[in-house]
Amino acid sequence: MRRGHRGRLVVVERQQEDPVDVLPGEVPAEPLGLVGAVPSDRSSCRDATLFVAGFLGLPGMNLVELPVIDGGVRFGDSMIRVPCATLTDADTTTVMVGVRPENLAISNAGLKVEVDVVEELGADAYVYGRAAVGGASRPIVTRVDWRNLPAKGETIDVVPVDDTGVHVFSTTTGERLG
């Protein structure tokens, strides 16, 4: 995506020779160039799909594919409780889980994260690190207490502060479950 002349956002696709102009009040809603209008009630579209959840907010949502277990999903050596109704909508044995940095906290157990960078921003601080999830290294960002910062290279455990702040998406369709 790039800003075109006259302040319009231009979306250019590789398969397409002509750019798609996005008018004010619209945002790209899918990775394939589909455009959707933003409703006046922003909450109705927030985190509706994996694609949208991936680009809303700074720092962005942590997105990891996790195995479904009895009562929830496995998050490192802990469990995130997810309502059964949400998990019955899943079409595979794994789901994509999204947790915003402000909804993660350092704990004694959870997902192990190796700290790469600590960004101090006055009253806020963010830890940028990596976690081994499903055999792959995944980036993880968490907001931490600026008075108690981990060091670069340290391994910390993180868990969601509140299970209601955990977003669950289908790994095949990208749609939010539940």
C-alpha cells in the first residue's frame, strides 16, 4: 500500500496491473485487495478477521497458532480458557490465537519468550522477543512494568492477564471464532 496523489490510499496487487483506489472512509479489509467501508461503530469490525487483527494497533497483536486442548488452548506450559462454543467452531486441531501486548504479563509459567529488545517509553515499556511455538520462532511483544524490566537475552514467561482479551481465529478461513 502506498499513498497516492490527492491523499488517497492506493492498493497495488501483484496480479493486477491497475491499482485499486481506496476512497476516504474505506480500508483494505482482505489481503487479496477487497475493500470494505468502515462502519461508524468501529467495534463491529475490530478484530473480525485475522487479517484485520494483524494490522490494527501499535504494537500489533501477537498472533500464534496453538493446539486446541480440553477447555481451551495450550499456551506454553499453561492453558488459556476458551469457551467450548468457540472451539466447536474450529475446523482443525489448532486455532490462531491473538493477544494484544497490553493483555500479556510476566508470570512464573506460560509461554517462554527470549527477550531481544526492551523499549522504554516513560511510564510504558515493551519487551520484544521470540517464542518457540509449534517448532517455529514467533515474535512476541508484551507491555511490562517500567520499574521491573527484564534484560536482553533473558527468558521470561508470559500469560494473558484476562482470558476475555484473547481472540481466537480459524486457521483455515481467518474468521474470528465465537
